[in-house]
Amino acid sequence: MKNIFLIIIALLSFSISFSQTEKEKVQETVSKGNIEGHIYFLADDLLKGRATGTNENKIAASYLANSFRRYGVKPNPKTGTYYQDVKLKRVSPPSKVNIEINGQKINDYAFVFPSPIDTNSDAVYLNYGLEEDYKGKDLKGKVIIIKSGSSETKDTRAAFGLRGKKQELAQANGVTAILELLNVDENIWSFIDHNFNDAKLMLSEKDGENDKSYDEKTAHVWVLDKDNKMIDTLSELKQISTKVFINEKKEEIVMSQNVIGVVEGTDPHLKNEYIIYSAHYDHVGIGAPDETGDTIYNGARDNAVGVTTVLSMAENLAKYPTKRSALFILFTGEEKGLLGSEFYVENPVLPLNQMVYCFNSDNGGYNDTSLTTIVGLERTTASEYIKNASKTFGLTAIDDPAPEQGLFDRSDNVHFAKKGIPAPTFSLGFTAFNGEVTKYYHRPGDEADTLDYDYLVKFFSAYVLSGRKIANNPITPFWTAGDKYEKDGNKLYNRTIKK
């Protein structure tokens, strides 16, 4: 009788477990306490903003690896650890610089191309430095002084967009150095100074592409010219003298890590297909102080939230695997140019043609807690699963409301998309990329205690349920017909195109 009783209890337990709904499985593992624990740790001041290549970034990677280990997620199949080493090269700007125009020392400058140079020569004012400005002029060995942008577009974005063209023209005409004068306000110049004068990271495998090309380029420097005072004077002068000295830049190897884990699927056939769940764990580190004097850019929204989205998925799937397998990737170096994901797609730990979907999570902020915003929602055939999952937890899924920002191409998903893998980005609810979003985006105020954790419980639950629905569906997700990356997908998966 005792054995029969135990068998009945076991069968009842199995029946109760088996009858659990997908929603209940999600609710069992997603909790406010776990969410707060992850985000408060990753956004703590002690991690100093998790800048790529720093010790604090490595501490974050260790925390993530041990979270996978604690859940029972299997490690990177290629290394037996939870890491994939990413070899980077840090290029620090020249330490000795002297720029003078007509004897006036220039203190506010930013390197476009810090090619080494030492010249003391006359300069030529060349308007915008575009094709028509070179006509009939011999500028070989000369320094040119130009205005930013063009006659049609004079804003900072235009200056950035035209730098390659101006560089090519200068090289073709034998120009020694370009001094490009920018009329911008203090905030924009602070952004330029931070982004162009700080040390840069790049993949070390790109030595030949990046390093050599830098040395071959014409020295190009942006100079702050408030209210066009310098350009107004220089444009009227017949003779301009300059001194330009820029010494060699410093280079060093930096090691960082992608954090990787795997959960095998339950279906004998579908387990050979993988859903990637991804986010970047780095942020921008320490920078210019805000009005309170705070210099640590904590990155709670960007991207401790995204990381916690993936950790929530990992915890859930380790307990309740789906039919398809799961590959979890937490990237380094996103803030330095999507470096970790770029490295991964060229060095995958499993064949890319087995990766049928990349469900990325990245965030700037939110301004509507009734939404989930999915950049690229309608670009894949899985959109209905994401909409339904969001609805299950009281949220409405919408597509990218700010296409002018080019967000699809600004996160790690784009490297997978270029290979042909359907890859939207799951983000906090926003209806415009301004106001409450930009208030925290890459700002010291992006701290853990400024988040709405009741909303985050719904948000993470929607992501986990979305992933479960996609991973359990017998139909493999793909790009919607006519998408920019559909041809890449057909090639990757060797799909036959129906005519």
C-alpha cells in the first residue's frame, strides 16, 4: 500500500508539473528580487561604469558567468568555460600636440585622424575643402584650413558625414594637414572631445585595416571656433602661418570577454536549431561630471536591464527547456563599436546556420510603461508571438518609433542580421528617442534606484514568454518577405526561393 501511495503522489506531481502553462513557467522564475539583485550589482558605483577592458568590466563578466553556472546553464562548448576571449587593441591619442595659427595656440581640438606630423609652413584657406574648392590650386605639401560641413549642410552631423570625402580629396591633392573649424556649443563640443580624444578600442585582428590606414591618412583635426570668429578673420587674409606637431599614438593589447552559455533543447529534431538570447554588458565607464559632480556612468538602463533580460531567460530555460536549444551571449565592447558581437560572428562557437533567431535586448531608456518597444518587430515572422507575450503581461508591443535614429544598426543584433539571422532588439517602452529617454542615455544619472521595478517584472516576463513561444513553435522563424536581409538569410540557410 505504501508503494502504491508513493506512485500516486509521483503521478500527481508529474501531472501538475506537466499541466503548467507557459505563463506559469515564466512567473515561477521571474521575480522582482532577482531583477533588483542583478541590476543593482551591475550598476553599482564599484563597477565604475563597466568600461570595456577594465578590471571592473571583468568583474561584471565573472558575475554573469557565475550566474549561468548557478542556474545550471552549460558553458561555451569550445572552451569549457563561460568565456570567449576577445583580443582588442587600445589606441591612445598622441600625448604631445602643438597647433598654432598665426601664432595663436589652439587649445580646443579633436582628432579626426591623429596621423603624426611636424610642419611649420604657410596654410591655405580652402572654404569647405570640397571638389570645387581645389580647382586650379596646387596644394601639395600645404596645410589647409576649412569650414565644417558644406554650403548645403553645416551642422555637426554633416561634418562627421563629410570627413571621409574631405580626407580623400586632401590625400589626392597632396595636402599635409587639415584644420577644420567647427562652430558648436559647449555641450556638443564636450561630446566631440569625449568621443574623438579618448583612447579607442578596436579588434586586434584588424591591425592591417585600421592601423596602417591611420598612418597613411592626412592629419585631420577639428578646431573649436565659437561664433565663427576665427574663420571670419582667416577667410580675409592673404597669408596664414601654421605650426602643427602631433607625435605618435600609443598602442597596447587589451583582453576582454564575451560571456557564453548553452541550454540544449528537448525536441530530437528542433534541438539542432538555436535561438540566441543576447545583450551587451559593457557601458561607457567614467566621464564628464553632471550637475551633481557625478562622473560614473552606471548604465542601469544601458544595459544592465538588457543583461538581466537574458539572465531571466537563462534561469527560466535551465529549469524549463524549450524544444529548440538556446545560446546565451553577453557581449563586451558594444559601446566601443559593437566589437564583441563583430568578433563573435567571425568566430562563432556553434555554426551560424544553426542559429535561426537572435533575440537581442538593448536599451536607452523608457517613457511609457505600458509598452515593449521592439526595434525590427515587423521585420521577422515571429512578431505575433512577441505581441501576444507582451499582451499576456499587460503590455503592448510596438515597432521602432524613431527610425531616424537608425537603432536597428546601432546594436549587436546588426552583425547577426548581416549574416542572415533574423535579429530584432527587445527594448523598454519608448515612443520617441528624446525627453525621459535621453535624460538617462549615457548619463551619470542612469542608476539602479531610478527604475520602475514593477514595470520591469512585466517587461522581463514578456521577453521570456516571447522567447519560449518562438523556441517551441514548429515553424522556424525568418525574415518577412522583401526585408533587406532576406537574401542573406536565404544564403545562410540554403533556402530554396519559391517563384
